[in-house]
Amino acid sequence: MIISFCGNAGAGKTTAAKQLAKDLGWPHYYIGGLRRQKAKERGLTLEEYNQLGETDPKTDLEVDEYQRELATKEDNFIIEGRTSWYFIPTSFKIFMDVNEEIGAERILKNLQMPNDRNETNKVVNQIKEMQSLNLARKTSDTLRYKQYYNIDVYDKSNFDYVLDTSDLTPDQSYDLIWEKVQKILTKA
């Protein structure tokens, strides 16, 4: 079984995906991390890499082909990426949603802790600014994936399970996902 995660910024995708992979003893693949690595190799920020992708499909094609190939070679893994559900259509597709302001607050709180996920070179200290950055990224994602694949990665009807985490703690969100996955695994 392959489980794919997609969703809005600050919904808790990475937290849930990592914990699920750990609890199941499965590998976790993070496509956003791969895109960040590709951007860094070109001397770009993720935002710049996404903007380049609006006119150069290679920025998306290389990681999307990686996902497609991964699904033919492996089973029983967790993958987190905007297009993972599309390139691995047999996956159990989870979409994690969150109110934009709450998502921005969560990201700001996370950026205050040491980590390697800060793709901006500026200090972001206001929720409205973070919301604006999230919207710019979502707009770029929507444009690229519509242009290259004619899909809307934020259309919740593409997913098997949609979870709005706005009013949930990370533990509550994870418990709901774990319960859903356990039901599916016992049916398999």
C-alpha cells in the first residue's frame, strides 16, 4: 500500500506523514525536500525555482517522473507531495486542509524553531506576510500543474480522505489519520 499526502501550507502534512511512516515502519518520501534540493543545486530559493517552473517544465518533470518510477519499484511507503496522488493513482490519497490564517500562524511558529525548512531568505514575522507567501506558492503550484498536467492539486474531490486540521492539535489530526489507515489496512 502507498499513502500519499497533499494539502495546504501549515495543515500538518509533514508531521503526520513522518509519524505514520515511523509507526508503520515504512519509508517516507518528501517531494518538497527534493524540489528544495534541486533549487539549491541551481542556486535558487524554492520560490525562484517555482517561478522558473512556470515557464520551464523540467523543474516539475524531473521530480514527477521520480514519483512515477518509485511507485513501480516499491510498495508500502508514505509520500508527501503536491502531485503524488496524481502520479501514484493507486495510492490512498490524503488531503490535509487548514484555514489560511491558522496555517500561516503554524508555519511562523515552526520557523522560530531551528530547522532546514525555511526556504525564504527573509525573516517572516507577520501572519499576513506568511499568508501572502503561501498564496503565491499555491498560485504558482496551481498554474504549473494546470499547465503541464491539466490537474488541480487542491481539488479535494481527487482525494480518498480529506481532513481539516484547523481546530485540531497535531496529535488529534494524527489519531484520525491513523484510525482511517488502520481501517484500510485491515481490509487489504
